[in-house]
Amino acid sequence: MRPRTIAALGALCAALGFAGEVRANVALEMEQAKNSYEAGRYEEGVERFRALLENEDVPFDNPEDLPRARAYYAACLIALGRVSEADQQLELILRDHPAWRPDPVIFPGKLVDRFTAVRLRLQSELESQAIQKQREREEAEKRQAAYIQALEQLAREEVVIERRSRLVASLPFGIGQFHNDQPVLGATFLVSEGIAAGVSLASLFAYHAKAAEAARAKESERASFNEDLERLRMQTNISLAVFAGLAVGGILHAHLTFEPEVRTVRERPLPQPPTTPVATYVPGGALVGVAGAF
């Protein structure tokens, strides 16, 4: 075993041993202070309980030990006639442990009566404290429920990342707009560019057909074809320019509005916990149900 491991184990054992020793010392000091009270050595009991309660390093593992120690301390003070100091300890008990009550079998009647008097005097404060704690619990439960709901919402949502290509955005006929999820603009560019391209091609074919017809005509008749040929040529050039302008404009628009990644959220069902049928025999019958792990 490595030296560091041995040292760590030794430190852990020492810490556990120290914690056990502290708990043993607390129990011993508590018992000694109680012995002083039961023997009627109230001054000694006051000193012992004060030292025990004022020591912040002393852990009270049992939640009943702290109010019980304060009650014994108050009993010693009452026995010495120091009632106001005893009331301070009883107030601490009621504020920190409002549900705690002294056992009349263990504690003397004077302490029980004094505890009751102090509780009645602090009743409105304790009720307000209880209401405040109830509100805090309700608020904590609401926050916990909201947190769980948020976690469930996150678990239901699945983020899908779609990566887009600038090459596709560089294509005419509104393909870039469709790629950018702009269907109205995509349809507009598709129809307008299609019409312009169609007019340009039709004009070009008509021009070549008219030119071929003019070539076959007689020399004296060729002059009559010039006007039609010029009109078809202009129509072809204009429609081709319109198509080129629309195509370039659509491509520029697609690149200006291009987003390389698009995140979409889709809902997915939460997984159901596995269940197992269970049957248990009990006296006089059987229990049948379903068990699941959450």
C-alpha cells in the first residue's frame, strides 16, 4: 500500500475516533450535569449546563438533547430563584423547538408550570413563527415542483440542429429561399424567374425560326423579316436580362439571410418506469399489484 494511502486512512480513522470521543464526552458531560441537578447541587449544575450549551463545538446528535439540556439548565436556575434567566432558556427552547414539551415525570412541577407560562406569553409569536414556517415550506414545495416541471420539460424537448449549405443558397429559382425556410419568397422567385426564362427561350427559338425562314426567302422578300427579327431579338435580350437580374437578386438575398445552423425543438415522450407484477401472500388472502422503480 502506498504511503499516501496509509496516511489518508490514518487521518480518516483519527477523525472518526475524534468524533466518537466528542460524542462520548458530550454524553458524559450531560450525565454529569444531570447528576449535579438531581443531587441538589444547583450551582454546580448551572455551571456544568452553561459550559455544555455555550460550547459551539459540541454536537448534539440527538435532536432532543439540546432542549432537554436547556430545560435542566432552567430547572437549576429556578431552584436558585433566578427565574428571569430560566425564562430566557425556556424562550430559546420554544423558539427553536416549538413542538417540544417537558415531561412532567422527569422535570419538576415548577419548571413545567414556568414553561407553560412562558409558552402562553409567547403564543402569538410562536403562532406567527409557525405560519411563517408553513409559508416557507409551501414556497419551497412550489419551487421544487417548478424545478421538477422544468426538468420534465427539458426531458421532453429534443433539440435538432440542421446544418445548411451555402452552395444550395447559390442556386436560382428560389431554391436558396426554400433552403432558408422562406417559402413565400421562394415561390415568388421561382415563378418570376421561370416566366422570364420561359419568355427568353421562346423568343430565342422564335428568332431562330424567323431567321431560318428569312434565309429561305427570296432576296427581295428578306427585308420584310428584319422588323420581326429585331423585335424577337429585343424580346429575347430583355427577358434574359430580367431573368439574370431576378436570379442574381434571389441568390444575394439568400446569402444575406443565410443561417448556417437552425435549431428546432421537438417533443419526445418521457420514458415510462419499468413495472413488475407482484403477488404477496398475507394471512387470510393475497395481495396482487405492480411494482416499479423511479
